[in-house]
Amino acid sequence: MGSAAAAISSSLVQESFEELERQRELITSCTILWKELSDHFSSMERDLQLWSESLRSKRQSLDLSTQRSLDSLHRRELSIDSAVDLALAKVEVRRDAALLALSSPASPLDNNNDTNDLPGKLRSFCTRMDSDAFWDLVVSKRKEVELLRSELPLALADCIDPAKFVMDAISKVFPIDRRAAAAAAAKSPNDFGWACVLILESVVPVLADPELGTARPLVTRSVRERARGMADAWKECLEQRGGVESAKPPDAHTFLQHVVTFGIAAKEDREFYRRLVVSFAWRRQMPRLAVFLGLEDRMADIIEELISKGQQLDAINFAYEAGLQDKFPPVPLLKSFLKDSKKATSSSSEDRNNSGQAVNNGSRKEQSALRSVMKCIEDRKLEAEFPLEGLQKRLENLEKAKVEKKKPSGGGPANKRTRANNGGPMPPAKAGRLTNNAYVSSFPATTAFVRSPSAHAAHPAAAPPYPYDRPAGHGVYGSRSPPAIRDPYAYPTEEVAPAALGASYPSAPMNYPAYCAYNNGLAGYNNGLAPGYQQAYYR
């Protein structure tokens, strides 16, 4: 009986412990579930609070924007009468001046090409509304572009209808090139886009409203419709040519400036404007044009896209124009830009398949990047945050390395056959005729030494850095000798004078080896370097 009771008591105790364990696990599970639910509801509450704050902020921003728009509309309404009266008064004065100019004989300034008379000639053409002569004069003065920039607004102010005059002037090349030599002009690197942009920029202050400024250009409805038609025609031509990717930078810049100048930006075309702005963000005027095109609310996205493409300097310009330099600090972007440029240079120098010209190009790109960053630091007054000393030292080191590479590589004691008339070096006269017995040397072949192809490849600076530094020759000479080329890089002057080397020519005819390094392609034109002939050296 005692043993049975003990067994029953032990079994009850075991079951009790198991039940307690189940209760403990249940309590733990409930606790964990409660904590998860509590965290979930807390997170939802925080999200709702953030969304509420965001909506409140957007509502306040919308209220402010609406208030500003209403105030602007009110100001526009109040300024209409005074602006119209002022415009009419200017038209009267300009009409009288134009009638006087047309009734008087032609001015001698019109046929004078002196740059000092440029302001007078511009004003004369503008007063007479002679858009053809005005255009021809502007495009012929490309070298005086700064003078044009300062004088064009003053001259355009004398036009009876500046907006119509400007559209007449640029209509030769925008939106479609209508010149007789259109095919030849399309291949021109300039394509006169610079002149269109310059004229369109210069007429902006002339068209500005006296009360609201450039926010409301004073153009008539007919002129605005004509400007919109020109913009639509350019867009249609662009679509036929393949879209934004096929646009030329001067053409795209002219189109955007045209839209801004005449105030014809359309909300439905904002995505099209954004694509053009991003595609040509490297142009100096693009950040300001983006603001005037109504892309203020998309500037942050544009900046992030430029950063992702490695255009950090352009992103900095856009950030400053939009007032977002706090959100996109310039110093980290500058450091990232320098890091990317240095990485590209390092990869080019470490790649053995790259030629010496590719390495030089990488070095030049890094130097250009350093100068661009230094210019940006100076323009944005960032010297305190990003000192220039380190960048200047790195730039000097790259320039020194470039100079060292251009120096001729030294060679061992050797004699060279020289010209009799001026002492300059020249290749052997009968280098290719190895099969002619009359020129077979009686000396052992070991007396002649030719620089190995590996040595030539190790010193790419022995050739000029640019292919156009000396005239090109034939790739294969056959049995003829290559032409004599005076090149201080290929033939160092310290190796020319035989007397200084203490050597003498043997009396027997010499066997000049063939130009193996030239024929094997090491110095061919396809690698971007001018050929460097291998000269035979004798003891």
C-alpha cells in the first residue's frame, strides 16, 4: 500500500510540473504576442502621426503657395493698366525712331566691319527692324561674344516689337534650318545655336514687365502663339529624329531658352523639359532654366539622378540654384567625384592591355577633374570646409609626372648615322635591303644592337604625345627605307654625336638590321602613336 501511494504521489507531482510548464509556455507566448501587438500598434501610431505632420506641412505649403498665387494675380491685375500704358509709350517712341531711320539714307556704319562700331550697327538694325542683317552681324562676331552680350539688350530695346524681331532673326535656324546650305550647316560643330541662345537671353530683360519683372514677359497673344508654334515644330522634328537621345546640345538649349524667354512653358510638357535638362545638365544655364520651366518641385529628384550618374558637380550647381545645398551638402559630393575620377585613372594605369596613350588620357581626365573641383570650391566659397592645398599638390604631382614621361628615355653608348648637311639623325639609307650581297657586313651579327620591343613598350614617351605632331608615313615600306623624320623624342640629341661617344665606324659596309619593331605593329598608327623607328647601335 505504501509503495502504491508513493507511486501515485510521484505521478501527480510529475503531472503537476508538466501542467505548470505548459502554463509557463502559454504565458510566455501571450507575453511575446502582446509585445508584438503593442509594437505594431505603436509603429502604426507613429506612422499616422508622421503622415499627419506631413499632411499638415503640405497643407500649410499649399496655403502659402495659394496665397502667393492670389497675391501675384492681384498684382498682375493692378499692374496691367500701367504696364500697357508704358508699353504703348515705348512703342510710340520706337515707331518714331524707326520712321526717322527708314527715311534717312543708309548709315555708313552698316557697311563698316570695325568692331568698335558694333554697338551702333546693332542699334541701327534693331531700329529698322532689319532682322536678316542683324542675324548676319551677330553670327559674324563670334569672337566678340562678350561685347555682344553686353550690347544686345541695349540694341534690342530700340525695336518696335522686340519679340517678333527676335523670332524673325532666329527663324533661319530654329526650329528648322531654312538656309540654302542647310545640309552643310547641319555638319557644322557650332550650328549657330550659340547665337540663338545669346539673342534669346538678351531679349529677356527687354520683354520684362515693369512691375513683375521677368515673371511676366510683355508679349502679345499673336506673338505668344507664334512662339508656341515654333516650339511645337521643334518637338515634332525631334520626335522624327529619335527623341531626346538624338537632340544636339545647342538645339536643346535653344529650345528651352525659347520656352523660357516667351513664357510658353506648359504643365503637360514638364516631363519632356526634365528629360532635356537632365540630358544636358552640364551646360551652365541649365539649373536656372529648370527653375523657370516650373521644375522646382522636381529638383531633388533631378539632383539624385545626376548623383547616380556620377555628375556630382552638376548636382551641386542644381542644389545651389534650388536652395537645396543643406539637403545635398557639396563637400561630400566633391570628394565622391574626386574618388571616382581617381579610381578610373588607377584602373587605366593598372590594366596591362591599355596603351600608354590610354594612361595619359586617364591622367589628363584626373587633372581636369581636379581643376573643376577647385573651381567649384572657389565659386561656392568652400575653402574652409575643403582646403585647396591637397588638391593643388596632387595636380602639381600629375603635371610633373606628365613632364617626366615626355622626356626622352636614355640609351647606352651608341653611334647613329647622321645627316651630312645639318647633323640631324636619319634612319639607315638601305635598311630594307638585307638580301643584297653588296651590303652584307663582314662583321659578326652580334655587333649590332636593336632596342627590344619590350624596351620600346616600356618607354612610350619616346614618341610624340599626339599623332599630329609630325607627318604621317606609309605603314609598310617594302624594300625602301622609311623617310627621314626629325623627331627629338625618337632620337635624343645626346645620342647623336659619334665623337662624344668615342666610337668609330668600320671601313667595311655595315649590315643594317630591318625595322622589326616597326613591322611588328608596336609603333603602328593604329595604337594612337606616331611610329618610332628602331635605330641600330654599333660599338
